Amino acid sequence: MNNRQSIIYVMRHIDIGGYIDIPYKKVGITGAGNATLTSRLQQISNTKSPIKAQCVAAWEHGNAQEIENALHSLLEDSRIEGEWFIDKDDSLVDRMQPIMNLLGATELHIEESEDSYTKNVIRKENENKNKLHQTFIGEISNLLKRPLRTSVRKSGPTFYSEEKQLTYYIGYRKSGNHNLSIGRSKDVYDDLKEFLESQGYDCEKSSKEHARIMGISAEVIAEIINTIEEGFENKKYS
């Protein structure tokens, strides 16, 4: 079997008892193939311990070692020890994804754990995250001047404007410094960027070429949505 180091992975520890929130992630590399990734997970996870290891993301690339070194340097300020880094916002994978896309790394499918305790923890985490996102949607909705259609997607809380034909995706962060991506804005990005910057907001282009504003509070998110809904003319649909 080819054991060449070609996979960059992100792992975390979880408390199967549900008592401890462990905010650390491990960024490492291993050999080719899902079997090797699974065996690496088994090495890290002690089967008799209430603390288990879970792989949350993985990519395949021919220069895995160089990428790992670069990522470790980039994350140096959040290093706890060795290959482990603090990730209080649970946003590390989201921050890594655009980098891996840019480098042409192939995202690998992560098989769900067959361990019943681990599956139960993940189920509870997803339920709690969904409740948190629903509460956040209510918070934003109360600040909007016009009601918008809402949903909770895998990416997070979402608002949809039928009038402007824009979708507001919110990257929720525990710290309160959220991200706002404006879907369907690719074709009007220059106009929207000019409009937002004229209103005092710093706008950048996401990997999907949508308008994006980073590190903002719930109040600012609502303020930006209100500003767009009241003053931006989407020429594509006007």
C-alpha cells in the first residue's frame, strides 16, 4: 500500500459524556487512502477513554508536507502544543477551506463514526447548533425593517430577499464576530461593493466571487441587510 504522506486532516477530541467542550483541533498529515486516515484516527483515540478523536475534515494533495508546514506557521499564534491549536469559534475548517481550494487540494469524504457514543454526541451538538442558529435568526429578524424569508442551512442562518434576489448567508461565530456572505451577487459584485463601501462597509470577494463582509456583530449584519434592502438597486433584476 502506498503510505506516502498525501492527506492533510483536521481532528478534534470530544467528550462522549458530554461534560467538557474541548476547543482544540489537530492539523496533521498521513498516508493515502481512507483506510490510512481511519487507522490514524484509531491511533489517536483511546478506546477505553471517555475522550475520543474525530476527523472533521481532510484533503488530498501531492505536497501535503509543505502545506502542513505552511498551515502550522499560519496558526502559530493559536498553537497549544505540537500539532494542536485552539479553535474557540469552531471555525478552523471554514478558514482552511478557501486555502485548500486555492491550492487545488481534493476534499475527502469523512465517513461517519460507527461508535454509538460518538454518534450521540454529534447528534446533540447538531441539535444545539440548530437551536442556536434559530435563536440568532430571531435576533436578526427583530432588527430588520422588512421581513425576509429565513432558513437554517448546513452553512448557518440564511435570509433570502425576493425583492433584491439576494441571499444573505451568515457564518455564525461564538465570539460574536460573524461573517456575512451575499449569495447571487457574483454578477453585480462591483456595483454592490461600490454601494457598500460608499456606506462605510469594507467588502471583499469570496472564493465563490460573492460579496462578503467579515468579523461583524449581529447588529451590523442587520444594519447592512437593511441598507441593501432600502438603497441598493440590483440591476440584474431591475
